[in-house]
Amino acid sequence: MKETYRFKNTIETEKQLRQMIGFPSELVNKKVISYLDHNCLEFISKSPFLVISTSDEFGFCDVSPRGDKTGFVQVISKKQLVIPERPGNKRIDSMRNILANPRVGLLFFIPGLGETLRVNGNATLVTDEELLDKMAFKGKKPLLGIGVEVEECFIHCAKAFKRSGLWEPTSWMAESLLPSASKILFEHAKLPDTSVESIQERLEESYSKKLY
């Protein structure tokens, strides 16, 4: 694999891009709403997983997964929702970004469904005990939540899922062929006195004892 590659024939303006891609249909233009209607509420209530995109004040981006029991995101009004912040690796990339730049994008998934729900808005970190109590699981409530003031909501088509076959078990690789997270961590971190096996043990302990 080459160390670097110089991209050629790049697109520099939206006009060039539109000439190639075209314009959205009336349906696509009008599908965006500015609040959580009953359709969005149903979708969020059935979603156990989302990704949140953030960026810092310099534009450096991050996309991070959030998952829990179905309906884990709390909707508190037609314009507001809260995502519980469960124990993680303490990098707090998303939260640090939110402190610097509150703009966020959410993508909600429902297993087996190709369409996704996109929600864009402004986020803030909240420690409201009343809200956090509602998101407790097995007696453990999140330390904080990510509150989002909703500005845009719209359904996203299923083409990417259909092309990828993501929800089709027949397209899934055998477990023996999947990348090893512990091997990747071992080779990337290069910590002394560790091994692939010891890192795998740490991962398994984290997954079994530190989810909440």
C-alpha cells in the first residue's frame, strides 16, 4: 500500500457537485421537520442504538456509538431528548467536543430496519437528578446525560443497508475471520508487560462487569 496518494480530478464547488449528482426531489426537500412528532417518538422508543457526531472548535470530528436497552433515549418534549452517558473508556471525546461546539448529529438505528432516523441540533451536558433517575438501570444511574435541543428530524432511506447487507446474517463473516480488537489494541498501544491475551481479559472483564 502506498504511503500517500495525491487525489486527482477533485470537485471544488457545490455547482460542480450538483452538475454531477443533481438535485433532491420535492419529497426529499419536504421530509425535514423541526420537532419530534409521533413518528419520531415511535422510532426512538424502538431504537437500542445510535451514533452521535460532534466536532471541536477547530472542526476536528468524532463519531461515537451509544447503545442500551430499547428506548434508552429519553424524550422530554417535542424539541428535547436526553441520551444517558454510561461508563466508557473515559476519553470523553464527544463530551469535550460538545463543551467546545454544541452542534451534534444523531443517527438512530433499529435492528432489521434499513431506514434510520436523523436528528440534528444543539447539545449540552446535564446532571439533572430527576432526569438521570429515570435512566437508571439495575440501580445504577448515569453520571450525566447529553441533552439535545432538536432542530431537524428526518428519515433516511435504506439504500446503504441494502447495498451492505448489514442486517442479513448470510452476509456476515465467520467469527474466526473477524478482526481481533485485543490484537489491534496490543499492536497500536505497544504497552510493556501486556499481551493480546491480557488485553482480551481486560476487555472481557469490562464487558461483563462495567457496562453500567
